Amino acid sequence: MPEQGSYLPVPGAALYYNLIGTSGPLLVLVPVSNGTTLFYESITSHLASHFRILLYDRRGYHRSRADNRPNKDELYATHARDVAALIQHVSSSTTECDIEPAFVFTSSASSGVATELLLNYPQLVHSIILHEPAFLPIIPDPLRSKIAQIGTDIALKGSKKDLRGANALINTLLYRNAELQSFKDCPVFAQIPAVFKPADMIYYLTNEVLATRDYLPDLDKLKAQAAKGKVKLVLGREESGPLARTPAKALSRILGVRVGLAPGGHVGYVTHAREFAECLQKQLVGDEAKL
């Protein structure tokens, strides 16, 4: 996607963002593990006629700058504050009470960002859609302990700069072989090294992986928001790894929210972009038909 964006100064960082589309409700796509707009560019063209789409790079990644990146304990709260600042900035009104609440979509480990945004800035959020959220602490044992140990091992490999070994462990948690190959065949996969540098990967492995391992939202507050229709859960139709599927099912039981189905697996928004965008649109506009 051409570099057409702008920068928003926030405490400790300058966030690169790009607002696409001129009409419709605001839809924020919170970046996943690579921290950039990259994985969402495939679905943006299919959604831009229905929404104003806010794409951005998370602080410290690709075009966004950061004085210091947040540690694992500050990570989700920091990124949620950044999204809140972006929503307020791109709103047509400068008065917070007049800001139209945004739809927010994200996937996997970045579900913690959207969740903290909803819990701490509910006036800015119409609803969040969590696609295969990686909320490890809500998984029952013994699977929880097994995956937690793998998360610790991933971070250790990151600290030793064993990026290949760390990636191999991540893949066992998130993908089946067929989907992983389909992902690798997508043009976007070849672009990852250009936007996700080794230093970014090491930071991700040693901080964000551990944040995901330990993150547990305030479930009572989240359940209260879910009762207002502000939380939607989505799984890929195709089978994916245990950390991709299991938390969404557990969260569905806790919150009393049904799980919708979307095309593809853990990265269906990349491998099945058009179909995924159509599914996401139905979810966002409140279409109650089965997906």
C-alpha cells in the first residue's frame, strides 16, 4: 500500500496511521504480531466502501516511532491508550462526547489491546470483534500449563536470538500445516522481512509473547460489556492450533457470547481476504444470519 499516512504524536511515541474511505462508521484494525498494517491491507480494499478504516503501526513497529517500547506488564494498556488517542484524533468532532464510537477488529495476541481499549475507554468503542483471541489464562489445565511452558520456551529462544526455533514453536500453537503453507503462498508473506526486522522480532518474542502468556482481562467488566453487545467472538472455519481455537471457546462460555465462524483459519483475513471481509461486514452491521 502506498505511503499516504500521517503521524500522531502521543506520549513517548509518534504513531503512523492511514485513514482510508470517506464515509461510513469508523473501523479500527489493530495490528497483530508484526505490529504493522501489513496483514490487513488485503481486506481493506473490500471494506473501504462501507467503512472509514483506520490502519496504523503499533508504537515502535515499522513507521511508528517510540522512545521506549512498553514492557510486558505495560504493553496492552499502553497500546490501548494509543488506539484511544487515534480514535479521538480522526473523529470529525473535537469534543469527546460527540465522538462516534468505533468498531474495532483484531486477532490473536492483539486481542488484549482491543479488550483493554473497551474496558478503559468504553465511550470510544461501539464493539470489538476478537478473532481467535489468544487469552491463555482462561484455558483449563492441563493444556494451559503446557502452552504456558511453550510460551516461556519461545521467549527464551528469543533472548538467545534463535528466531527460527521460536517461530517453529509459535507455528505449532497457531496453525495446521495446510493453513501455514497457504499463508506462505500469499504475496504478503514475502513482505514480512521488509517491515518486521530481527530487532522487532526479538522484542516481540521476549515481551509480547510473555504478555500474552500472562494476560487475563477483568472478566466481570468484560462480561458487563458483552451483555451490552460490545463483544463479538470469531473463529476460523478451518482447523487451527490449540492457542488459536481454545481460548475463544472458553471465553464464549464465560461471557455468554456465541462464536461466529469466518473463512480460513488463524490468518483467514490474509488467505481468504474477500470472503473474510464480507463476513466481517456482516458481523459489524449486526447481521444475525448464520455466517
